[in-house]
Amino acid sequence: MGLGPRLDLRQSQSLVMTPQLQQAIKLLALSNLEIEAFIAEEVEKNPLLEGGVTENDRGPEMSADDVREAAPDFADSGGGDGDAPDEPVTADRLMETGDAGTDAPLDVDYDAEVFQHDSASDSQRGLDGGLGLDGGPSGGGFSEDGPDFSAMAGEVSLQDHLLAQAGSCLSGSDLAIAGIIIDLIDEAGYFTGSPLELAQRLGAPLVQIEHVLGVIQTFEPTGVGARTLAECIALQAREADRYDPAMAKLIANLDLLARGALPQLRRMCGVDEEDMADMIRELRSYDPKPGQRFGSARIQPVTPDLFVKQMRGGWAIELNSATLPRVLLNRSYYVELANGPQDKASKAWLADCLASANWLVKALDQRARTILKVATELVQQQEAFFTQGVEHLRPLTLKTVADAIGMHESTVSRVTSNKYLSCDRGLFELKYFFTSAIQAADGGDAVSAEAVKSHIAKLIAAEGDDILSDDKLVDLLKGRGFDIARRTVAKYREALGLGSSVQRRRQRALSQHAA
């Protein structure tokens, strides 16, 4: 065979993710608050976009009866005439066709339009009859007494509280060392550093480090700056003037108390049963984590992305318009720029901005409709949960929902990521409604793992003095129609934060002894 250069033609197929497709996929997985930050970045980059206005007119809520009729239809006319296509464009189809240059603009002048207030959040009274989730008036306004600025102020952190006390009783190098020690105190109030390592790092005498740490341990809250749980309890016992030799011996042997070795502790402490019960009651009054009375990092509450409310004719499902910003395309500004003097590069840049803006508006609208469609199917599948509680939660998979609404399983997975649903039963992540199946003992319909966990929690809560072992729980659950193994019961019990039968029996004995 001769060796030499030659030219061959080959055909191959490959899936190329366009920037528009990547953007659409990214938008599906973002929550409403993350969408707000994303839109802010896009508005800053694209001069044709306008955003930041709360979307109070997303549209009417969707009921479970008309979900099939709510499939999104978008104008995708290649010539830009705005005519609707013959067949609806699904979410998967929108991702497959990422040609933003041919998308018809979906901008609308909301100031010139008159919208019908047919959604629950469009009116003065919200889904909950005029009250927000926190019981206050909906709409974000203040009460008639005006804003409560004290509630708006952030809580004082533990470090700030300790630094203020250190500044009033320490000075010079002691104050500087105190600042470093306070930085090493965690949220629970414990000192996480080592005095010896700190002395070596600062080049200060160990005696001085120990002295400053001892001063900090006298600060409020009592017990702060301790290195161990025993030291924290001992500091509080000294403050309460209860640190006698017997109490000191009990605090030094907290591991024996945790194991319920009361006879051994009574011998070590030299007290009778009545005195031991009194000492245990005293220990229970102390705070093992004194630093948690103060806020260190302000915890942001979870904001729901969807509201579900049972109405007279079915279920009302709508997006949280308070956290969903709206994006508009400024057509007048585009016309002004297009009619001005431009070179070839400027025209190409302006065309890219227009195509990007059109696609973003369309992708956001598609995202909203897709989320509503998935949420509506979830409500249909788990209607028994919304009406009767967690014990009636059905096993559900992503594929079941995807097949029901005609979308890909990965699309449903992205839609349900980082999204929260608010209903009368509380706030739930959309992933919560997808649970594994537990077979019924009588061969009936399978139940969800969350329903089984609920039954286990109720059985343990009502066990009384007769502590239920895992084997006994298996028998009781089988009596309720759940075919479940003992190791599965143990796994679910541990996931609920419930101890074993030995631990619960020991804890009950300690409670009865200290009562």
C-alpha cells in the first residue's frame, strides 16, 4: 500500500450546546432569588434590557384540571412577524433550538397594557386571604404604626458582645490577646484554639494567655470560652455557687452520667439517691452551648418559589411574584441605536444584544411555564399529601412526572432543584415529593419512605414506659401494612434523630430520676 497524503470526506453527528441552550439549562436549575441576581448581571451587560420590576402579573393560576391545556406556546417565526407556530413548543424543544437570531421579540410595554387581575397575587388579597406567610398584610407594606426599625437591625454577634466586655476591663497587650482569643471562639461559645500554640505564635508568656482566657471565661454568657463541655458546665456551676466537691466529681464524669451509671456515680460523689437527683436537675438547668444565644451569621429564611392553595374548584398554583423579577426589551432604545451612525462591528454588536435579549425574555417565560407545569403535576400526583398529611405521601420518581407532562427526566430534575413550595402544611422542597417506595405487607399499593418515617416517629413518641425495640417496631409496622426490614427501620429511626431503644430507655430513666 502506497504511503502519501490524501483527502477523505466523512459524515458524523454531534450534539453541540449553543450558548442559548446552556443558558436555558442554567435558568431551569436556579431559584427565584438566584434568577434575580442573574438578571441583574444580564441587565448590566446588555443595554437593551430593563429589569428589576416585580412581576405581579405573571398570569392566572393553573388548576389541576387544565394542566394539559397550559402547555407553553411561543412565537418562533424565522422572519420575525410574530405569528404563532402550528404546534406548541415544549421545554425540551426550546432547548434543542437555540437559534436566538430568528426568535421573534417578546417585549411588551407593560405601562401601556391593562392587565386583568385574575391571579391570587394580583389582587389586594393574596392566596391566604390578605395575609402573608408570616401573618402580616401581604404586599410588602408597613403596618399603620410605621416600620419596625428595631426588627430590621441585625442581632449582635457573640464576638461583638465579647469584644465590648473585653474593652471595658482589659487594655494594652491583654486586650489585643483577648481579640485573638475571641476570634477563636465558635458559635457555640467554645474556645477552639490552644493556649500553648497561641503563646508560641504571639511570642507572649503562656501565663498571660491563660490569664486573659480566664478573664474571658467570666464574661456573659456564663460558660463562654470553655474548652470542653465539662469546663463549660463547671463555669456555670461556679457562677450559681453550686460547684461543691460532689458536683465537681459529677461534672468530671459526665460520660458515666450519659451511660446511666447512677449507682457508680453516687459512690464516687458520696451522695444518696435524693442528692444525686437534685444534682442532675441542676445540671439540666445549665446551657451546654451558651454562645448560641447570640447570632453570629444572620440566617436567611427560605423563600418559597411557588404557592399552592386549595380553592373551591381545585388547587391554585402560582409562582411567587414577589421574588420573580421581570425583564423587558427596550425597543425604542434599539431603534435609536440602529438609526444612528454605525460601523460594521457596531451593527454586529447591536444585533447580538437584540438576539440575546430576545432569547433571555423567551427563556425566562418558558422557565416560568415549565415550573408551573411540573408543580401542577406534582400536586396531582401527591394530592393525598396536601389534603391528609405526610402519611399519605405516595412514592414518586422523576420519570413518572416527566412521562406525564411530556418532558425529559433531566428537565424535571433541574426544575425541582433549589425550588421550594409553600402550602397549608408548611414549606417543602420540590425534591421532598420524590421518595422511594416501600412495599405493602398485604400486597397492596406501595407507600413512600417519608410516610414510613412518619409512622415510626409517632410510634416512638407514644411508646411511654414500654420502650419499643427495632424488632417491635417492625412488627407494629407490619400490622399497619408496611413490609419493612429491621435494618431499614434502624436507618429511618437514625435519620429522624431518634436514639436506639437502649439510649431512649436510659434517657427516660434519667428523666424520671431527676423528676
